[in-house]
Amino acid sequence: MDSDCLIKITKAEMKEALTGAVDALITPTVVAETVDAAPPEDSVTAERIRRNVDCGRLRLNKTAARDRHPLAGLASALGDGERSVLDLLQAVGADAVATDDGRFSKLLRRNGIRVMGSAELLAFLLELKVVSKAEALEIVSRLTGLIPQDQYMEVRRAIDDA
């Protein structure tokens, strides 16, 4: 999971449901971006993330890939967090990458890697019945303004159809 997605699911109060349902791995670089370098207005979000790392709900994976991920050469425009997620992907062979970064998502999808953004993660949790329809409506209301309108509408349709 990259920093942008982690911040959004934390602000939307969806992180606990997600980490209870899937093995959520993050890198030390993602922790540095979301906790250590958090601006003062995000101190509550940073503290929530720190507590989840400390208790093991968010698994901090320090395993580095032996070699840079094959996509790393294409990712020169990406940030350190995204590049660390590429390395983690190579090291552990994850089922999917959670990101809300548009460029990173396109790069991953073009190369056959499953990508799930915040809205897709919420729809996934609803499908698994980890969250109820009522809980999903509360979470999506907290995602308003954090995700693009088209993603909001897509997840609202999934909730309405559930």
C-alpha cells in the first residue's frame, strides 16, 4: 500500500476493517511519508497509522527486493513511496497494490498488476461482507473530497446494488 491510499483509508476510518480482512503491507518509506513527515494538520492521521504499525495491524515489511523491480526503470516520475512499493511487490509477490496515485496505477495496470484504490477497497470490503451497507455509506461519505467524483459514483453504485 502506498502513502496516498493509506492516508485516505485512515481518514475515512476504513483502515481497521481492511487490515482485519487482508494482510496489509507497507514499507519504511511509506511510514516515513505518512508518519514522520506528516504536516501538523495530519497529526491525528499520522498517530493512527503509527499505532497500527506498532501493534502489527499494518505490517511493516523491511524486506528489500534483491534486484530492483523490472518496472522501476519506467517509474522515474514516481515518488520514493511508490518505488518502495514496487520493491515490496517484487520481494513478496503481493496479490494487489493499493494506491490512489493515478500515474502509479496506470503503470501497474499496463503491466498486468492488480490495483485497488480507496474506493475499490471499500467495494471489496462490502463484497466480502466485512462492512455492512450502512457502514459502507458512512465510509464513502468520509471519502468525499478525498477521491475523484467518478470513483465516488462507482463505489456508491456498488453500495446501492449491495
